[in-house]
Amino acid sequence: MTLFPASERGHFDFGWLNTYHSFSFGQYFNPESMNFGMLRVLNDDLVAPGEGFGTHPHNNMEIITIPLEGVVMHRDSMGHEEGLHPGDVQVMSAGTGLTHSEFNGSPTDVLKLLQIWIIPNERNVEPRYDQIEINDAAQNTLYTIVGPRDAGLPLWITQNAWISLGVLSPDTTVTHTSQAEGTGVFIFVIEGAVHIGEQRLGRRDAVGIVETTSVDITSDSNAYVLVIEVPMA
């Protein structure tokens, strides 16, 4: 078990963007925090009203966006123009290459979102986009939203990785059971506080766990948790 305290994340405030990086990204470089297995990026972004990420390219990366507050206005080279709200989850397989932009859809309110990048297990696939609304499916459970193509989940990516969300009432225990051998589990507390064994995690704290088949997560308060299972090699 490796602790990733919220206070030790990379942090930059560019005015239009206030961002926290769990792993090395952009101007933040920490050789001891480059990735967790195939999980390459977990950015916690706050975007000022009317601002955003202009059109930019990606390739050979699985990109997952989870809005927390506000509306993400998305546009890409595949012809998608979408608004993403809290409760939505978006995936893009960048594959052979695409461009996209993301902006805060509000002229008055800050946009808050999580951006996740997972290294794919196949390169140069055809770029692809999808999104869903999960509604109350994650209430007091770990709802697995994203997985491999053949997993039968609402969204899929080009990697043997799984992403789950849980919206937990106080004193609720949920269990993540590993889906495959050779994977690790990265647990990120979006809001509230939880216990994993004797380890307490507060808001935006995270922990990476390897060599286990199941993990119990117990909420100390109302809590919102993100669980990412990825191959470690």
C-alpha cells in the first residue's frame, strides 16, 4: 500500500486553470510519481468561467473525463459537440490521433473535473468517443462504469482496466474485487473521508494497492470515491 496524500500532489495556478497532478504532468516532474502501472495521469482541474483548453492533439492514450461541478463543453475532430455534466462520464480512445477542446460552459461559475489517462494495450486503434450518464447507479455501491471491450460495461477502453465510482453514506462498506491478475488498485477520495484497513483517507487523498484480490472501503462520512484498477506492467 502506497499513500498519495492530497498535499503532496503537483500544483499550478495559471489564473484560468488551477490544477493538481497526482503524477508527473506538464510542468510538474516528480521521478518518484510518474504513474501507477498503466495509470499515467490523474489531474484534478478547476477551470475559470469562460476559460478552457483550446484545440490540442492526442494519440495512443485512453482519456476519461469525470465532471464534478459545472458543464464541460467538448468539441473534437470526430465531429462531437457535447456538454458534460456531473453524473456523466466520457471516454476517448485517441488511437491514431485526434484533436479536441474543452471549455467551461458557464460565464460565472468555476468548472471542476477529473481527467484520467490510461496507457492502452494496443496502439494506433481507430479514434473513438462515448459518454454516459450514471444517475444514481453508484449510490452506496462501487459502480463499475469503464472496462475492457468485452467486459459488457457501459463504457470501454483499449486496456484491461476498470474504473468504478461510489457515492457512500456514512459507515458504509463497499468491496472492490480485482478483475484480473497482475493489476493494482488506485483509490482516490473525491469528497469526504474513508478508511481502508487502518489507513484513513481524506478529501483528495489516494492510495495505491498491489498484490491483493479485494479491498474494503468504509466511509467515515458522506463520501465520493474513485477506484481505478490497472495492469501494473
